[in-house]
Amino acid sequence: MHFGYKDFRPGQQGVVQALLAGRDALAVMPTGAGKSVCYQIPGVVMSGLALVISPLVSLMGDQVRSLQDAGIQAAYLNSTLTPSQQGSIMTRALAGEFDLLYVAPERLEDPRFVEFASQAPIPLVAVDEAHCVSQWGQDFRPSYLRIGTFIEQLPTRPTVAALTATATERVRADIVRLLGLQDPYQAVTGFDRPNLHFSVERLEPNKKLNRITTYAKAHPEDSGVVYCNTRKNVEKVHEHLVQSGVKATRYHAGLRKEERSANQQAWINDDAAVIVATNAFGMGIDKSNVRYVIHYNMPSSIEAYYQEAGRAGRDGLASECMLYWSDGDLSTCRFFLEQDSDNESMSPEEAEVARAARRRMLAAMEGYCLTCECLRGYMLRYFGDESAAQQDNGSCNNCSNCEGGFRAVDVTAEARAVMRCVQELRGRFGKGVVVDVLRGTNMERLEQFGLAQAKCLNSVSMSQVQLKEVIELLAAGEYLEISDGQFPVVGFGARFREAAASDFRLQMKQVLRQPQRKPGVAGGRSFGGSGTASGPDAAYDQDLFERLRALRKQLAVEGGLAPYMVFGDASLRDMCARMPETEDEFMDVSGVGMKKLEKYGKAFLDEIAAYRSEVQ
């Protein structure tokens, strides 16, 4: 009755049943698959106070308001509250006024909170974004390592739920071990998001700017995110969009806290269509109607990209995930890789292990950008989701690679030449020198290095740009390894022997044209459409949708809520498809529960009736 859905989504029911039976659970579900329901339902049903450990303080208020709007007693406890307000929340919690209490992991070290937790009846601890506990994950946070100890210190051990959207097998094992999960029920529903259309294109910075601006102007009513790798790029992209007439705002750590908060809220409330941000933005964002996510730069890992791109289409409706990259992005990623591994909490040995792990992650990300195969299949195989990756004969029909626009060029001979050159140079030189030797260019520099008589000199006729791409392809496949540091050198990788095998083949993508497709139309299977009239991409009346969207905005402003908290786009489209006339029919709409019917039913039924009378 609270959530307004008739059925569980894949994986949810098993997790809910396990937790209600007192068994720990680990849920790995794609963004938008409804992980929060897995702990919210047990939190409401169980007697006592469910603790939800969430990493982002800035979003707790939105999460709690959304629950309260659905009739659930929830609160949060974080640094945005005064000590007096925090004390009041804890007093009310001890009095049994709340079902769920959201806290940040750092809160678990506060003696005042530890004392409170020792007195409160806590049947359930839910750890959101649980991959943050693992150094093998892309978002490792030392504060997460203290969660296991906190749970052990509670007078009565609660049932523990760990939830994440991005976790390889290795990270899942870390989550179980470091959080102390006991014989956990594990639900790994797969990583496929069929409603998302993936595309990747190599572009220079100015062309990226024009491409992003053109897309945003062509979709002025759609909510989008543009991710950049530096604050400087955020400012550049944001300024270009605003000057071009796009309603855009920005988010990065260099802005004052008040401005970041105001900008984020403007985007959540649909007052700004686009937010340009660094990766400091987005974890825990549950805005359901994000129709596109564009990456202005290459992220440092598949995990990071999957999580950031996955903020599109949480409502199951067709959405776009576009990645534009250039050679400069790789250099920036390698620089940050060196900096990120310099963590004072790690020993030099641990830092090197972490650096090696991130190096492998970056190579896999680079491989995604360069691959000629299905982009969706590439990601699914990376996460070990082989069954989904093998569907549709290796083609998802819903990514830029499967749609064509390029031809696969065989570069096996050039790849073998590169491997021979790296062997001859004994891994002492960088990518530029390897290219110069193979092409016989920049001879003055080669003379200085004593390479003018190299056996492989002038043995390849390929262009400089293409040859560098072959080297990057070999590095992405772990045949070569490009070191870190100020002067990276090219050496053999873990799979270098395989490049000498007779069946070794390497292909390179040669772009012919930009694939033409209808914006916002998914070619793959529907996802997350449980309870809708004809699935999430069913035909609907666009004019009525816009009227209902305007009504949603009005009600949200009146109630001090974000529009998606009133109803998501999927619910509005379902209303358009069903055209309900009575309260009973309105209850059949996806996302409508009793509380929502009481608060908003009459307004939406009246608007639908008015529209019906006008068009008849």
C-alpha cells in the first residue's frame, strides 16, 4: 500500500523474505532495479528501528522526504542538523516514532550515537553502496571498514543487508568478509539495463562541446547529466551550454557548499534541465526521470562508468548513455591513478596493490572505448554476467557498435610489429618513441636514444594516430602494459605470450558515419515496467503527458518536494496509457499506493477528465 507496485522486480522478493526470516543478505542489482525496496519493506515490517548506512549526507533529506510522502516514518541523522536537532531525533527514535533512520558511516564513530544505538532496538542494518568497503572497488571509503566493528558491538546482532549496483565477484567476497555477513542470501540479478542505449565516440574537445550542446538543445525538456573529469572542464562545458541557451547548472567540490546544494536542488526540481558535474556528484541520487547521461571524458573504470551512466533511466524508460573520449582523457586518468593510490591509510605495499588494481580497471575502460564488439556485451562480461552477454547472438541492437557506423579493420600484423618493437626496446621507452621507431619518424630524437639502427625501424606504414590506438588496444587487452608516473613506458603485459600465438587477431574500429537512430527509442528489451499498461515504452499521448508533468511540478512546489517524488515519468506515462476515470482505476497505475491516491488522486483524475473532454 505504501509503494504502489503490484509485483516485486527481479531479485527483490528473495532478499525481502531472507531479511524478514532473520538471514543476512547481499543484493547486487543494477541502478533503478529497486534496491532500496529490499530493505525498506523489512524496515517497516520489523519491530524496532532499521538503520540505513548511506554514504552521501546531501541526499538523505531527499530520500527521507520521499519515504514520508509515501506514508513511511523515516528520519535522518547527519551533520546538517544541529546537536539539539540530533538529540531530538535520537529521543524520538528511542520512543519508537521511526521505522527507518538514515546515517552516514562516519556517524558510527560518534560516542553519542554509539550510546544511542546500544539502547535502541535495531533489528536490521542496511548498508547502501556496499562496494565502498572494498579496496578493489572504484569508490573505496575507509569509513566503511568500521561498519563491521560497529555491528559486532551492538548488544544484539541485527540482520545485515548489503546492497550495491556495481560489484565484481572479488568485490562481493570483500563485502561479505569485511561486513561480517553470516551465511548471506545472495541475489545477483544481473547487470543488464536494456532500456539504456549505449554509445561511444572518439572526439576532440571542441567537437565534444558542440555535440553535447546540440543534443541538449534538441531535448530541452529532458533531464540530463554531463560528467567531466576536472573542475576546469565542468566550468568550460557549463559556460558553453549556458551561452548556447541551455538551462544548465554545475556541481564540483570547488564551489561553496551552499551553491552546490542549491544547484543540485535546481536540477532535482527540474528547474535546470542539465547538471554538469565531476564524479563528486551523483552517488545515491534517486531522481527517476534522467533521460540522458553524457560523459565529456573517459572515466577511470567500467565500474565508475556503469554507475554514473546508470543514473539514466531509473524508471525503466528508454534513455541515452553517451561517452565521448580523446587521448588526453587517458593521460588525465593515468595522472589521477597515481594520485589516488597515495593514501596515508595504506602501507606502500597496499598502495601498490591498489594502484595495480586501478591500472587494470583503466585498461578495461579503455578497451570499452576501442572495442568493435557489442558495448553492452563487453560490460556484462566484465562483471561476469555471461548469460546476459550471450543473448541476442552477441548483438543487443541497442548500442552504437551494434547499429554500425564503423568497420572493423584487421590490425594483427601491425600489432605483432608493435610487440616485436617493445621487445627490442626492452620496455624502456614510451608510446611516442615506439611509434617513431615503427614509422621511422623523428630521427633526430631516435639518434639521441641510440635507436636509429633498430631492427624494426620504419617497418609500419600506419598513421601516428592509428598506431597509437593499436598500442592502446594491446594495453587494454593486457598484451602490453603502460606504466604510471610522469614518463610512462610501454612494456609487456600479463598476456603478452598470447600475441605470438597463430590464432591471435586484433581489430580496430574505423568510424564511417555517426549512427542514425530515433532519440529515446530503446531497441532492446523492456526493463522495470512492472505494472504498466503496456510496458515502459508503450505508446502514450504526449500532449497529456506534458499537462500531467506541469501538474506534477505545481504539486511538487506546493508540497516542497522534487517532482519525481510526486510521481515518476513511468507513472505519468501509465496514466496516459490507461486514462483512469475512477479511484479504483487510478490505483492500477504503476507507482500509485493508497497514500498517493489520497494526496494526488483527485488532482490527476480531474486533469485527465478535463483533457478527455477537450479532445472528444
